Amino acid sequence: MRVLAVDDEQPALDELLYLLRAEPAVTELHGAADATGALRILRAHAVDAVFLDINMPGLDGMELAGVLAEFVHPPAIVFVTAHEDHAVAAFDLGAVDYLLKPVRRQRLGAAVRRIADRRTRTDPEPEQGPGAAGGHEVIPVELGGVTTLVHRSQVNWVEAEGDYARLHTDTGSHLVRIPLSALQDRWREDFLRVHRSYLVALGRVTGLRTVGSGTLVCLRGAQRVELPVSRRQVRELKQRLVHGPHPSPDRR
């Protein structure tokens, strides 16, 4: 794996390069102190991943990631930062991982393995950003100062909580600062908003149940869950279940 590390603080860059050099999967390694240096290296060398600081003079890490996303073959992005409050923005840019400084060897190793796994998948086209197909998108979740990643494919259903959304998986739930409407738009390929408060993974649906004049959708998972379906969504849900989790028509 060919990797570029970018950090304007030399001690932090040296430490990151040291840790990356110890990873067996990393076969080629470059370092840059700012966005200009990074782009200069990228013009001369193809890289598979960029480990990128966020707060840098000039073009910052978020802005540089936006530039990299426009490449024909964009590298995987891993943000490395001392600040937790950029996690949602990292999600919007389709980052593979989000590491907090000081970087622990185990967490960096996990990020490298995640990138390697993405590269060895046999998808016909590479993933590009948060709208990519295949359920491999991840959402950074912060809890107690630790940022972990929840894979889209792990999510059974999502519940609206004001401007936040609660992701429900087999292992628990995670509150993220992302409105349900944003996830509805990004995940329309294999999720459906069955109610103003609920977005469900179509692949987790086991059936529908009529209760009085209403309809409940049944979901498989660690626990049996039944969620209400609004009347206007019942027909579309049935159609999507019959024809598979393909993109629903754009209603705009």
C-alpha cells in the first residue's frame, strides 16, 4: 500500500511516519508538511491512502480532502487530528477513519487494515464518498472521548431525534449529529424512510404485520423490532421488498 502522511507539525509527522513504517501493508511512504507539498507529491506519485491532519495553515485538511475527492482515482482518506468536533464533516467527505492524537499503534493498524480490505474487494467500481454503494460507508461515532466507526451495513434501523439520528445495530445504539433526512438521501439505495421518525434497512426486513388500521414492519437483528409504517409509505415499502433494495424514484 502506498501512503502519504500530511501534518504541519514536524514531531507529529515524524511520529505518524514512524507508526506507518511499522505496518507490513505499507510498502511505499511519503510525508508532507502542508497541502502544497502533498499535492506536489501526488503529482509525482500515485498513492492509495492519505493520512491527513486537519488544522494546517493555508489549505487545511478538510479542504485538501475535498480536492482529493475530485481525483479520477481518489485515495482513501484517514483524518488524524487532536480535535473531536470534525467527525461529522469527515463523514460528509467519506473518510475511511478518524484518528485522534496521540495516535495509538492499534488504532492506526486498524485503519490500515480497513483500507487494505477496501482495496481487495471485488466491487466493479471503487467507492467514492459517502453515497457509495455496497454498505461499506462508515459513520464516526464519539463516546467518552473515543471515536469509533459504525459501518452502514451494521445498521438495522435509524431513529430521528431532533437534529440528531440514533443508529440501531445488533450491539447497541449510537447517537450522531446527522439529521435523518441526510441519511435518507445518502442511503436511499438500500434503506427506506417508512415513517417520519424511522429509516429502515431493507435487507433486515422480515415481514409486515397489520394491526388495526396500521402497518408494522418487522426487522431481524439481535432483538425483534417492529416499527410503524405511515400509510403513504406502505405501497412503496412492499414494492421495494419485492423488487429488491434498489434506489427508489426521486420524488422531488
